[in-house]
Amino acid sequence: MSKARNTNSKNNGKNNSKTVIKTSTTPDFKDLEFTEVDAYLFGNGTHYEIYNKMGAHLCTKDGKEGVYFVVWAPRAREVYVVGDFNNWDAYGYDMKKISDGGVYELFIEGAKENQLYKFLIITQEGKALYKADPYANAAELRPATASKITNLNNFTWKDSKWIEEKKKEDHLKVPMSIYECHIGSWKKKVEDSDDGFFNYREIAPELAEYVSSMGYTHIELMGIAEYPFDGSWGYQVTGYYAPTARYGDPEDFMYFVDYMHKKKIGVILDWVPAHFPKDAHGLAKFDGSCVYEYADPRKGEHPDWGTLVFDYEKNEVSNFLIANGLYWVDKFHVDGLRVDAVASMLYLDYGRTDGNWIPNKYGDNGNLEAMSFLKHFNSMLRKRFPQAISIAEESTAWPMVSGDPDNGECLGFTFKWNMGWMHDFTEYMKLDPYFRKFNHGRITFSLMYAYSENFILVLSHDEVVHLKCSMLGKMPGDREDKFANLKLAYAYMAGHPGKKLLFMGQEFGQWNEWSEKKSLDWYLLDDESHKDMQEFTAKCMNLYKKYPALYETDYDDKGFRWINANDKDNSVLSFIRVSPNKKKNLLFVLNFTPIERPSFRVGTPIAGKYKLVLGNDEENMKKTISSVEGNCDGYDNSLLVDLDKYGINVYEFDGDVSRCLPTKIK
């Protein structure tokens, strides 16, 4: 081919460039060269550091500095590299095919960091495609679409102690309260602007201080891998290996993670190995053929989302994704990945009508390749990076989602979102309190399956968009009742077994649904009711962190005991979270009606003093009460509790609860 130019972006090379002073030594070409061993491992789907070979890497070859480019395009007729270094002119920049599997390479002398580039792929039919690099570590700010040469080896990390401690911890027995956050709309630097974002470095101190002051242990970030459309919130990715340029460059994001670790906050990323968009510069029809997606649209497309499904049967595609998950932990030190849309991966008929999906070889609707992929990924994450966790957003009753990935049919996630609890809980809380007694099972049913998985209780962004109302907006009654109900909801969430997740803005009772286009409504904190709501949420999160009874036995049924789960007429729930060391157990007594209940009798397994640690009005309530003799709820002792309307009474007490069973069980 004599000449080929990129004619679709006259701004290439001009966006987001900046002068960067670098001090690291440029690696030698021989250390990066794609070898026969690399080709073998990649073809077998087991090259777990393929990101160190694929893509664009600064290096020195024969004493000359430049960039080594490698790309996989198995059905291409020709492949070129075009960019700032050659004025986007392909002549003389054709890549050499170096494997039967379709891997191409080219070293370009003089190519430099921050220069933009694309792969020009000539299909078997002679069509020219300008594609972003699937393994690029940086990209232009949308709407521009070129990849950017960058170097990930210059940042000096200071979190080695954090990582070593995380490697040793039992992830199931430590507190985990997650603040789900969209960086671009938590706070904006310039309102009413599509690009008025804070940089990763700029927002890190304020966000870390806020998350820490609220009592959260982790932050979960939406939309970090590069994506073209703001309205997808980052769930339709085109740059799987590139932190989005909306908030800065890769080193800026490294700073963000390192800063969070300095402040003892874990960082979890949303990760999307389920599907990808059809944008022309992305993975779709990468070399003119179905490279990354299933060829049959009955498997390869999501009709509801207008996206393409990864072909997990191809080793190279599976390798691309597994290595990508490991990459974020390896290069950016993230503490975990929340895997989006797992159900859509597992079910071949997900979102598809009869006759428009293909059964597996057993005639069932399970995607066998996706199952193998998830097991493989979770197994390698656990083996290579034991400090990191994986979380499944899986919305069905698929068995054994969390657990040991090397154990039979288990998919191997560390945790699973408890979508069943979320649905029943929000539906119950939305009810007029009069009707709650007729729907009592919705608030108690989750304990029937609470120990079947390692669950995280979630009130995520999905629950406060698309006309579902904010959490405060869901609550029944007048303004005062709405705030009281939301406090009650969060108190129950704090006491229920399982780790916790709450989406930003819901901690202070935002009225509006969330929008990615603007900041949260922080001005509401000038109102006493919203400030009080924020402070109560912080009390719940700090209570959770303080008491081992609320987190050490999350996944052990000995850590929870109902006192009375059946008082539907009063809509009062009472239960105990049992401490593993017999001290500082917690008794929850929660009134889900607007009716005051003075001297409400609650059975108790331990005779003694009960100290109030969370309540509606702690200043005016008795801080400590003593048990009295008198059978109630099957116990020989009881408490007389003054329950306010929508009352929240949480008491601390000591004693070996396991030795004190209800009369009917003895």
C-alpha cells in the first residue's frame, strides 16, 4: 500500500498534550520483544502479563530510542501504525506479522511519550479501519479517539505496607463499608460544563477526607477504564487498559490510589468484561472480522443494550480480559474489582427472546465459556494478588458465585452483591407503614439465604436513576417521616449480615435522582435535616467499623440471632449480632411504624445492663437500661424499651449468647 492517512481527526496530536519531565531508564527492546514463548502463552490464554508486550512501549533498540508497537489482528491483510511521529502517514510504517496467530510488531525510532497514534488495519476486503490500540495505557479525551503513548514506570509508590497488610487479612472477617462514587459528578470543578472535571490529583484529598470522616473503609469507582459516551457511566468501554482522560493521565490516577491507601481507604474499580460498544475506533470488528466478539449475533450481541459480547471461547480474548483485570491490580494497585453484569455473561438467553439464542452443548442456557473464564480469572487473581478481592454483580439465584474458585462448580468471587435483599428491602421501605404488616416477609426473608453466599448489601446507583427516585424520595410520608424512615433503613442495613455499599449522595438524603452531568446537591447540607441525615449515616458506618459483631461473623450463621422476627402486627424487628469474643454483642430493636411504643417488652438471652449505642435521640434517651425478670420471646429475661415512632434502639451488652437459648429450643 503506497499511502494511507487518517482523515477523520484533524485534531490528532493537539489534545491533552503536556510537557512531562521523566527520570526513569528506558527499557531495552530485548526485554519487550514479543517472542515465540509469548505467542504460545497468548494462544493458550495464559499470558497473564500480556500487557507488558502488547500495545505501545517506550524502549531503546540498538542505541536508538523509540516505541515498540504490538497488536493482534488475526484476519487483517495489512497493518500499519500512524500517529504524530509520522504525520499520520502510513507509508513505510507497515507492521510485520510475527506469529501464525496474527500478532504484528513494529519499532518506530523517534516516537515519543504523549504522542498520539492508531493502528491502520486493511481488511481482507481492502477496507481501511483506523483503530485505537486495545492495549493502550492512555487515550485522548473524548470525543477524540486516538491512543496515547505513555509510560507507567515513573510513579513512585508509597503503599507497600498497605499492600502487605492486605495480603495477610481475611477479607471475609474485616469491616467493608463501600462508598460507590462517580468521580465526575461527586463534585465538578466547573458546573454546566461537559469537561469541568477535577483532576484525579485534585479531588483525592477532599474525597479521601470525606470518605474517611463518614466511616467508610472503601471507595468503589464507576467509569475509570476509557469510554466514549458520558451517558454510559463507563459501562461501555473502548479502552480497557487506559484510565479515562476525563480526570487526568495514568500517573494522576496512580497518585489517586496511592493517596487513598495513605488514608487507609481501599479502592475498588467497576470492571466490565461482559460486553463492549460498537464504536468504530474500538474493539468491534477490529480487523474487519469478529475478533473480540462472538460471530453469531445470537451470542455476540446484547439486543437490550446495543453492545457486543466477548467471545470467551477464544483463548486470546479470554487472555485479554483476564490480564486486564490483573493489570489494574498490578499497575495501579487497586484493591478489588466489582464485575458488572455477571448474569448477562452466565445466561445465553439473557435479554433474548425464544428462538434468538443458542443453547450450550447440553441444551441448557448456561454459557460454559463464560463460566470457565470467570473461574480462571478469579483463580488467577487470588493466586497472583491475594490482597485483591472480586465482587460479582449477579442478579439471579445462580449457585456458588462466591467462594473458592478451585472448588468444583464455584465461580470463585470473593463477594456477591445481594440483589434479592436490595429489591425486597426497598419495596418494603417504600410502603405506607400501615401496609408493612401485610408484607412483613419482605423485610425478614433475606435471612433465609443470608449465608448461601458472601453477600454485600447494596444500595447502588442503579436504585436512584431512571425514575426510581433517590433513597429519600422512595420513603413514605411527609418530609419528617421520610428522613425518619431513611435513618431506620440505614440502621437496619448496618445490623443485617453482609458487607455494605451505599451510593454517593444518599448518605445526606439527596432529593434528586443522580445525574452524571452535575455535582451532587451539596447545598442541601445547609439544611439541618440533611446535615442530621449525613451525621446519622456516619454513625451507622462508624458503629459497623467499631463492633466486630457486625463484621467478623458476617458469613457465619452463629453471628446472628433473631429475638423476634414475627411481630408483624407491630412491625417491630428485634435481633442480636453476636460477638465472636462474647463481649460487645449488639441488640437491635427497630420500629417500622410511626407509632410510639413506650415500655415495649423485648426478650433477652443475657441478664444485665444494656448500653444504648445508636438511637433516634440519644441525648434524651436512657443511655443504659437493665433487664428484668419475665418471660418474653422465649427468654427468662426481658427489656422494657421506649420505642419512638420509626424507633431505632441499638444496645451493647456482654455475655456468651451461645449458652442462652430460647426456652422452646432448650
